[in-house]
Amino acid sequence: MEPAADSLERLVPDQLAAPDATGLATLALHVARYEFAAKHLRPGRVLDLACGVGYGTKLLAERSGSSVLGADLSREAIEYAGSRYGGPGIEFRVADAMTFTDAAGFASIVSLETVEHLPDPHGFLARVVSLLRPGGTFVASVPTTPSTDVNPHHRHDFSERSFRAAGGAQGLEEVDCLRQVQRVPLGAVLGRSEARMSDLRPNLAGWYLRHPRALLRRIAATLEHGLANHYLTIAWRKPA
């Protein structure tokens, strides 16, 4: 059975149709992040943490020629990943990103659009660093314009500065970064005309009344960036 794709948080490439403009655009952004990550992989074992349905895990395996483990909290997503994107050198495992352990460690860890979902981002980054071998690479991405207001799955908003500071606090050294911009199709968002927009935050006006600072952040971001979401992907190196 295929995972349901009518969510902001689940991209299933085989289920995206041509009219789903935001879904296709979001997939293109995700693939570009994985391509960026693949350029920075170190020789050795790779972890794709919070891998979703596994298309990025397969890309990392193909680009690196190394063994890659994809881990995700959703059993449904992992079962689909194994049937659709499994192959030599690729393993999928059901696991919580906050508690994931592996005694062997990894030369490279990739975790895209994960940190903003987690209850303890700094604890997560510390866990990643503990799993990363000395000299290894960690690649992660977050939205850097507000997202917690419209997306109830997101727990934290980041700026470029705060995301860099979070990695630096764990002793990671930035190697490279990728900035991305996704224009917001206002009509599609307001009309919730695509299935994956069904779980946008309901009664947003009421939510802003209860969270006025979030409204101020949204106004400031719109004045600075217009109707667009911005994202930052960083490749960090753990000191040898």
C-alpha cells in the first residue's frame, strides 16, 4: 500500500500529478538538496535520517556508491521505501530521529527538513554529532522564513543565523551552503486547491490572535521577501 500523499509532510513522487504545482515544486527543491548533499558525502557509510519514502536515500546511494541506511519514524513510509527504492547497498529502518542509535557510526549523515519538526533541535544535533565519525559530514536543511504559523507540523522557526549558530554550538564547521526560494501560489494556498494543502493550519486568523508575535514575524518576512518561502541547506564537517 502506498503512503497517503495528501499532506504537507509526505512527498510521494509517484503520486504527484501535473496540476499539483506546489507538490512538484517542493519535490524539485528536495531533489536539489539531495544532489547538494551527495556532492559532500565522505567515503564510507551514509545515514539518511527522516528519509520519508526513500527516493533521496536511493539518490545518495547511486551518487556515492556507498552503503546507505534510510531511517524514518513512519513504518508505512519505510515499507514503501523498501519496496519502491530498495536495492544493493540500501537498507531502510523504522526509527525515531531523536533516539536513533547505531554503534558503527557514519561517515556522512543527511537529514533534510527535519530539525524544525523536533521537540529538541539542539538535542537532535548533539545526537547526530555523536553518530558522526571524526571528519564526517552532516548535511541538513530548514526553512528560514516563518513556517510554524501555517504548518502545524513545524515546532520551530529558524533564520539563517540561528540555524548556523545551532550547528556551531555542536562544534560543526560549515563547508558549503545552498539557498533556495519557493514562490507561494497564493490562490492555491487560500483555496487549498491541492490535496497536500488539506492540513494547513485551520482558522489561521484566530491562531494569529493567540500568537501575535508570530503575526509580526510573518508581516516582517513578507515585507522582506514577498510571498516566498526561503530554505537553507548547510554541509557541516565534524572536526577530525
